[in-house]
Amino acid sequence: VTLDLLRKRAEHNNKELSTLEEVSLHQENLEKIELLDTACRQLQILYLQNNIIGKIENLQRLKELRYINLALNNIVRIEGLQGCECLEKVDLTVNFITDVTTVTSLRANRNLRELYLTGNPCTQFKGYREYVISVLPQLQLLDGKAVTRSERILALQDFERTQSSIRAAIAEVGRAWLFHSDDSEEKKKKKEATFKLYFKTVCFTSLASRVCRLEVPELSDEAQKQFWEEETEHTPQARFMMQKKQEAFQRAEDMKRNPPPPKKERRFFRDDGTPLNINEGDWDFRLLGQEYDSQALELDFPCYRHLDTSQLEVDVQPYHVRVVVKGRVFQLHLPEEVKPDSSSAKRSMVTGHLLISMPKVKPVLTARART
């Protein structure tokens, strides 16, 4: 989530974020909820459906929030909504919530009236509905069905047994999925790794950043065909990786339709071999030692103070010196010949400037003073 995206979605409010009351951020491939609690403090309605968000977070300051839609995401726990004092409706349809006991975090939301958990694994547990309406006495509508007074009374009377059944189901559901008899050993190992991540409720963004680094040349038509024909598990990780691959395929298609213009060839020398002066970073440098009686030329190059030295490349030649800073080139044609083998480069500990000392080939000989 960026400020530019929020302003783009706030056109109905003249792009003003501080007074924004409703915003739709659906289908934006968002991986994380951020900025909303600081930039849009007056939000009342928030649409975040059909993204790849793995965790409900950074919403505690939205005191005016009344409705949040997080359907079709990768959420595995209900959390992070306790500070939303005015919250009335929460939609978590088709996520990956298995631990239904996390619904107790919504007890603090006294104004909560509607909750949607349809399509989550927890809805398959026996006693799911009875458990939810027992721990959330303020709830009036669960999964689109009204909660009656008699239904709640019966659920509270049998709460202890329902709670035990729910906890046993949570522990069993993963193992039943993990040790399916028809699976091969390789598939079982893959499931086991996914199972551990699934029940530790990790943030899937870090997983994808390590695994899904797809380059455009690797995304051939054959790779896309194989991707769409491949059978995948219904897990947050699988859905996240599928989304990332789809984005990579889309980038590949865009590059095919609109290939980037070829880069202009960089020239360092004229046709006769004379070095060109190049200053791509507009650096304010100084060349010292141009006096007749000086023994060496010294280039004072203004590097950024906190720039890592590993990102600097220095090349001294008889008639030019070249410095490359993070891909940007500085080259200076020297007024006279220097000795590359005797040259040295040092950085200031205070300013970070780079000082390149280049002894002249023909130093000026001076007579010794008589004693």
C-alpha cells in the first residue's frame, strides 16, 4: 500500500486522505496492510478483498472503522481488530482460518453485529456455529444467518463439550490432510513442510520473496502451459506462489507487447582514442595538483558519507581516471600522464569523500636547499 495508490483510490474525496471515509483496494495484489492507520484515520468502510494478505495488522488506530472486507485472502488467524471500537461488520469469506478459537479476539468489539467466515476450514468443524455465537454474545448475524436467542441459550448450555470438540478438530484437521493414503512420499514431505508453516501462521511474504524470483526469460509459453495444468494444494502458500507467478507471466506478456527501448551505447573515448569527460551524477569534484611544481594529481571525489565502499569502482589509467558509483560513471581526462601502479585511493572517515592520488610521470625536479 502506497500513498500514490491511496490517492488514486480517493478521487471521490478529491484525493484527500485525512478525511477519507471509504476506500476500495481490492484486486491490487497487496501482501500487507500498511499506511491506512496513519494516513486515513477517519476510514469507516474498507474493501481489501481478493488480495494475498497473510495477516490482519496495522488497523488498531482506525477507531471509526465500521465495515472491513477481507474476503479471498490468505488470512489464517483472526487478530488485530481489537482497537476498532466502532466495528460492526467483518467479512473473512474464503480465507484459511482453521483455528476458530482466534475469534475470541473480537470480544473487545462490542458493536460487532455481522461476521462472515464462509469458505474457511473452520466452518467444517462440528459445533463451529455454536462455538462462535457462544464466545461472541454481541453477534446478531453469522454467515448471513440470524442468531436467535434460543439458539444462543442452547449453545451456551453445551459450550464445554463444544469447546473440547473444536480443539480436537483443530489438532486433527491438519494431520488428516497431511497423511492422505493416496499421496506419494515426495508429496507427503511437501505437505509436511507446508503443514508446519500453515499452523505456525507465518507471514507468507518472506516465503515468496525467497522462492519466487522469476525472471522474464524463464517464463516461456511452455512454462505457462505447465503452470496452468499443474495441480496445487489449497493452502495459503500455494495461493501466494500462484499469484506471484501470474504477476511474472503478466510482466513477460507486457514486455513482449512493449519491449523496452535498447539502451544507448556508452562511449568512453573519441574516435582518435582521447578519453571523454563524463559526469553522470553531476558530482562536484576537485582536481588538485595541477601546478607546475606539484608531484602528483589528486582527485577529491564527493562520495556519499554512508555509501558502502564495495559499491565503488576506481580505475586509474595514464591519461584518465574513472569512478563508477552504483552504475553511474564519472570519467576525467587528466591534463598530463600519471603512474597507475603508484596511485592510491582513500576515503575520509568524516565526510566519506574519495581521495585518489596519482603521481606524475614527469615530476618537477627541484634543487635541495643548502644547509
